[in-house]
Amino acid sequence: MITRSSGVLMPVSALPTSGGIGTLGIEAFRFADWLKKSGQRYWQVLPIGPQGKADSPYQPLSAFAGCELYIDLERLFKDGLLFEYELPQGESRYVNYAAVRRERMNLLRLAFSRFSPDEKFTEFCKDNASWLDGYANFAAIRRQYNGAPLAKWKTQDRVYSPSVIERWGDKIKEDADFYKFCQYRFMTDWDIFHKYCANSGVQIVGDLPIYVSPDGADVWSYPEQFQLDADYKPSNIAGVPPDAFSETGQRWENPLYDWERMADSDFSWWKMRIYEAAKMFDAVRIDHFIGFARYYSIPADSETAINGRWRRGPGRKLIDAINSVRGDMDIIAENLGVLHPSVCRLLDYTGYHGMNVMEFAFGDEGQPFTFSKNSVVYGATHDNDTLLGWFNSLDEQTADFVSDYIGAKSKSGVRDALLRTIYALPCDIAVLQTQDLLWLGSSARMNTPGTTVGNWRWRMSKDSLTDSLAEKLNKYSKLYGRWEK
């Protein structure tokens, strides 16, 4: 149950683990310790699935699998599957996904070659067969196609079936077992990490992209759930219409769900997705929640989003299905943007917490005092500039107004004044990005929407989260009623 509290948004990839990318190893546990010391209840992560196009966590190759790159290699060493000299070393300010993926997957294959399947592994594969078999076989066949998108696979291979697996036979069997091993190790690491956080009083907030990758295991394994043509290619795709930011709109390429067919099965795929998420997270943020009320449908052969049209989403029926399996897991609805009345009505029906962003609060959309209690306030999100970068980009008049509003007497005092203002707001939860707690500039932002290069790469430097910063957060948490013992 959500009560007044606060948390920090920190991607697993950004943890300062040696070897080029964050993992579920010692640095994750140290960060949880720091959150506890800071009086924080929540650790919010970005999507943790295997990154797809442009290394984006919002284009995961599976809605169920975990990212192999986050596996703790130190634990593989302790379990005798890697030697100490084989562990990657060195620091890097940004993630080089191509280099990290090449090195990590080679090390994981080496560990797999030394692994003897045991009862725990067999039980894991059996318990998770509903999604694991599809993902493992998909990943193995995808490797045979050198990572090519599904549209470039042979038509006979574009959908999961026993005949496809039989046809590939021994060519993919060992690879499929390897990917099952990787998921076994990831989920084992996650379970240990999640239990540690729970014992520390820290809850994990996951992030669920509403749509899946057009080139992932979900479309391959469950084609009947999506709007596909006879060749198993998307017939309609997601996006948003033209607006003040783009004359031609945004064409996201994600396949749209066949909501009517999903409803016929009482949304079994979504129920499975939420059920699996509830095993891993204490709460989840559902990205692009507005798509549940109404979604923008673009013909797949359209080069822009101009020819799209709004269609009615699944609405309350889907919410009822989700609520039937989520158990105690709280849900945060990403309801940002221009909201149609149907979205507002659906959010009211759910009772879920909506979102507010401090950077959006000093324009036409109203000031922070208009934020509701039943919401989560963010200083900034992964799609925005950092708070420092945002403040430095303001014109003089707006910057003066913001400074006056938050009570900052000088530019050096803006960070603390913003933090205090955010914590003092009526919103039940206040979440700050690590970059904003560290007061880092635009070079530390995670993503620039509409671009495909240079995103998702930022990493925190070791020892940058100090005891003095923890004490400050702890003080503000107590002062503004967000204290967690």
C-alpha cells in the first residue's frame, strides 16, 4: 500500500560495476544500503529486459526475460563457473553496448560450458516454460539470422511452432539451452537482490513498456495477440499524431495489440505479464497508460504518422483483468501528455497513482501546487534533460520565476531548493533521478526522444553518493513527512 514516501530512479545499467555496465552484483547491494541510509522507500529501475533496437530498454526482446548483461559475474566466479582472471575489469563513464555485449556473452557462454544442470535449473525451466521456451528458441534462431529483424526471417520461421523447432533441430538446441541458463542465472540474481532490498525496507519499482518490440520473442511466440498480416508482419503500428513537436507525428513501429482477440481470452497474455511482474517487483510503472483508454493506430506501410487514427482501447475490462492477478503490487500510471477525458475517467476508475514532472510545471500546464495527492512527482524522467540541464536552458525570466517559486536565493542553491520543494508537495511519492541528486548536467541525461544514437549510456561514478548527501535526503524525508525508519 502506497503511503507518503520517496525514492530514487536508478537504472541497473548505470550502477558503477567494473567492466562497463551495471549488474545485480555488489554495487546493487551498496546502492540499496545507501537508499536505506537516506530514508528512501523506493528504488525505481528502467525496464530490465534484453535491450533491442538502439539498445533501448523500451524495445525489449521479451516482455518476460531479464537482460543477460545484468548477470552478476562475480557470483559466477564464486560458483566456480568463471575464473577470477576472466572477470572484466576497468571503469567506463558510459556504456558501450556493442563492446559489453560481445564480452559478456562470451563469458556467459564460457560459464555455461562449465555448468552441469541440476534439480534447481530443471525446476526453473519447468516453472517458467510458458515464456522461457519461446524466448530461448527465439534467441537461438535469431542468432542463426545474425540478429536480423523478424521481417527478414524466412516466412516459415516467423512464428513459433513445434515444426520450426524440429526443422532447426540440433542447430539451435545448445543455444536454446544457453539462453535458458542465462535466464536462470539472471532470475537467481534478481531473487537474491530483491530479498536483500526487502530486508532493508527498500521496495523495487519496475517499469513496463506498454508495447513490445516488433522484432522480439513476444510477437514470435504469441502472434495471435497482435495486429499482424498473413506474413506475420505488423499491419498497424503504434505512435502519436502530429503535434507542436512534430509536423508528421511519431511512428514508433511497435505492433499494436489485437484487443478484441485479447478480450476473448480474458486478456490472458496481459494477465501472465502482470503476474510475472508481481513476482519481481513491489510496484510497476506502466508506460504510456493512455493507450489503455485510446490508442493511435498507424498503417504499417505509412511513412509518417499523419494517416493514423485514434481507436478505443480495452479500458476497464483490461484493468479488471490486471487487478485480478497483481496481488499486492502497486501500479503507477504514466499519464503524461494531453489527456483525453476517457483517459482521466479510466485513471479514476483504476485508483492508480498518476504522474507529474517538475520540469513541466512552470508553463501552460500549471504550477506544482496543482499536483494531486494520488500521484508520483518526478523531478525529471529518463526522457527529459537533467534538472541542472533543464534549469540552465531556461530563459532569464522563467529562471527567475522558478528560483523565486522554490525559494532559491542563488544559482548554487537551486538544487537543494528544488529538492525541498519536490519533497514538500502533496504527492504521495517523490522520485528523483540519481543524476539530479548529484546535480549533473545534460551529458548525464538517459535519453533524448526521437534520436537513436547516444542514449541509455550514462553511468554513475563510484563513491559519488556520499554520506553527507544521504544525511541531507534523510533530513528532508523527516522534515516533509516522507521518512522511512
